Amino acid sequence: MVSMGLVRFKPAKQKMGPRAEKLGGSLADLIPQGVSNAKINVDGRAVQLTHLDKPFWPELGITKGDLLRYYAEISTYLLPHLKDRAMVMKRYPNGAAGDFFFQKRAPEPRPVWIEVCSIEHSAGTVPFPIVRDLSSLLWIVNLGCIDLNPWYAPFDDTKPPEFPHFDLEPGERTGF
């Protein structure tokens, strides 16, 4: 078992939540092992997964497929906090130790079932992708999004945030 922040990570095969029980197994079982690319059916939608064997934490032997299995496993508990929120994508195309970039605009092409939320910015209107369910969550994680950055208000009323978020990152010489 590997610690990823405050959440314990155990690859695949761990049953969690009522939805996994309905499927007769773990939600992680949706993500195939031993292949690089796969198209899976999630809630009647085809989700294309790529580079499942790509090392995302090579020193720990954790792949992009393992990350997708992890998010599938915790989705029962995570989705209520992400549902109907625009997502700022922080993408790590070469894994956790590689360079990352922020992407607000939903990429094109994208599946027709990925909905967007148009939010005004100084540079114009930006169409952010919306997480609604497991298929949209897996689509975003497949883009290399390791940590998730949801908007602080639902997509239908983005101006007043529903909660505050304090991101304290003191430097080496900064104390509390």
C-alpha cells in the first residue's frame, strides 16, 4: 500500500460503495490491466483510455491505469463533491514528477457527452469541462489530471462560491 497524501492507495480489487456491489465487483475492475489503450463502457458511454501502462510514479511502480483505478474506486465518495462543477485541469502528461500545465478550456475534440460551463474571464469566455458522473471523471483523469481542481460553485451559478479554500504553501524559510 502506498500513501498518496491523506488517502491510502491500494491498487484495484478493493470493494467500495453500493454502486460497486451492483456491478458485482469493484469499480476499479472497469479499468483493464495488461493493455496500453482501451475503450470501456461506463453508464452507457464509451470512454477511451490511453497509455494505461505509462509510469506516473515510476519509483513506486504506479501507472496511469492504477491512477484511473484509484479514482474509479473512490468515485462513490468523491463524485458528490465534484458533481456539476467546472473543472480546471492540471495536467501531468509525463506523470507526477514531470512538468505540468493548467488547462481551463475543454479540449477539442472531446466526447459529445462532456458538457461545458462557459465562464467569463479577462481573456473572454472559457468553456470549462463539467464533471457529472464517473464517465466524465475518468475522461478528465485520463487527460493526466492527477489532482482535481473543481470550481467552488456549481456550473449553473458560478459567481458566489459555496465554500472558501485556503491553499497554504509556505516556503522553506516561512514559518507559521
